[in-house]
Amino acid sequence: MQYNKLRFAIRSTAAAAILGVAGQANAVDLNIGDVDAELYGYARLNAAYDIDENINEFGTQAGQFNSVDTSSGDTATGFFDADAEQSRLGVNVTHSSGVKVNLETDFRGGTFRIRHAYGEYGNWLAGRTWSNFNSFVGYTSTLDFDSLAGNAGVQDRAAQVRYTTGPVSFSLEDPRFQRIGASEGTTIVAAGDKKQSLPVATARFQQSISSAVTVSFAGLVQQLSVDNGTDDDSALGFGAFAAARLALSDMISIQGALNYTNGANGYLYRSGNGGFGAQDAYLNGNDLETLAGYGGTLGMGVNLGAGNSVNVGYGFATVDWDDAEDDLGAAVVADRHETNSNLFLNYKMTPVENVMVGVEYGYFMVDEVGGDDGDANRILFAAQYDF
């Protein structure tokens, strides 16, 4: 690499944030020889008031379905909490050869965690980034970091190799979203019996078909396996989603998604008791049986101009536990989440350049297989300063 040229440019924008906090944003571009690099990110405050019960668990003040109380007993009410764990830092690097690299981190969980770490060259991508079984085409903007149940695909990142040509992309991915362990409570398959034997294969099509309409379709197949020395069985899991966005005007858009999974509920977003995806399968005697699920979202965004917007969205994810209930007994699956649903209504504004503040109402509902249910209401405030 040659170091005969060094150009370091810093753009600064002063801003005053709400709550009386002043800040300064710096976008940093660095050119050294054959390499161009850009540093980006944001600092963000999330503050939540849980009206009924405390349903924040993983940081970023996002509401969690596994914290919604489904018992008939009284619970404490009125909880406030705040953090800056969503704050993010990333760097994009481009080499004159055409190689591109992205490394991005945030602080969710109170640690410095990797979000993206991948490289691209030509049509190929390798590393950790958004799963190819994912799309933001039907996404409704929310302040809640984890957003709507039933959003298109897994809404998370996986190590993968991906090939893209035009609107079509294919990938082989780490099966990190498989859910046939015991992480959600009552054991259905012992955690040590799960075996990841093959990568997950995905395919996706995504394209704007007019100035007003954008669509995305994707599918995946995966092999589920257990081997505990006595029971050794495999099953095929698959999933598919369709997502679309329709711009009714320069101000208003309608968007949504539909999902179906069978033996791939780890990819049905926010369908489980915890870990975001429900279990994919259960062991019935010596046989591994798959579980089916479905979900969807529908939302609307209204652009009010000058960085102001109103967004409303509803989402749900349902898993069919009927066969497991028949095979294993009602008591084993009674506390499993059959349907998770939520609704968000928010207002966001940009008081000055690079600063976003907003407020959001969120409603969470859980229906369990055994008939118990619960709901929770909350208010979320966010202030974000980009650079």
C-alpha cells in the first residue's frame, strides 16, 4: 500500500439536543494511498416508561414478549429506565481494487459487540451481516429497537457467503437461528442433543417494479438434526416471506410482510418465548417433528416534511403447537407462546441537522398455548445524534 497521499477531512455540525444536552457531530473521511475509509455512527438515548409492568430486558429499552406477565396475579406497575446501549460505531473501507469492508459495533447488553464484519468484491460477500432471509422493504419505522413481531425474515445477522446478481441473491449461512435446544424453558430437545450439520441455504428477490412499488420475496431450507447416542434423526425445515411497500404519494406509504415457516421458526421474527424465534422442532419418541408458524405486519408512514414523520404499525407471529400438545401432553407446552403481537405509534422530528428525537406508544400482547394471556403498555422516548 502506498502512503504518498494523506487527506483527512472533518465536517463538524453543532447541535443542541433536547434535555439541555449540547453535542457536536463529526463525519470523518480518511484517504491513505489506495484506501478510502469513512467513520460513521450515532449516540442515542432511549428512555422507557412501562405503564403496566417492566418488559425491558436486553437493553436499548426495547419491549420483550418474554417479560409480559400472563399470570392472573397482580404485578407492580410504573417502571422507568434509560440507557445509551444502542449507540453505534462503524467504518466503511474501500480499496482501489474494488474490495469493500464494513465493520460495525454497538453496545447492546453493556458490551462492545460486533454487528457487521464482512467484505465484498464484485458479486460476492463473505462475513457477518444481515441474513439474506431478511428484508426492510415492508418495514415500518419504529423507535423500539426490536420492532414488530412478524417482520420479514429473521431481522438479524449471520456469518455467510452470498452471491448477488441484479435483484437476486443466494447465500449459505451459519444456522445460528435454529431453535431445537432447551433455551426456552421446559425441555423438548435437550440442548446438548442438537447437531448443526449443514449451512442454511437462502434465496431472495428484491426490486422496485415502479416508482411507487417495491417488493421482496425470499425462501430458505435447513437441516435439523439431533444425536444423543440413542436418538439420531433429522428433519427438513423451510420458510418463505413476501414483503412490499406502496408509496401512495410523496407523503404516505403503506408497507407490510407475510411469513410462513415449517421447521424454521427461528426465522419467524419474535415468535418465541425468548431468543426471538420459537422452537423449530421437538423429539417425539425417536422422531424429530417440525413445528409450523406464520406471521405478518402492516404499517403506514406519513412524512410531514422537515424531518418530521408519524408511523403506525401492527405485527404478529403465531406458532402451531397442536401436534406437540397431542404428542407430549398439554402440561409440557402450556406456557409456550402461541401468538405474540404488538403495535407501535410514534412521532419523530428533526429539530436540527443530524439530530432525531421521538416518542412512541407500544402495546404488547401474548397468548399462550394453555389459554393464559397478558398484555403491556409502554411509552418510549429517543434522542439520537448522527455523525
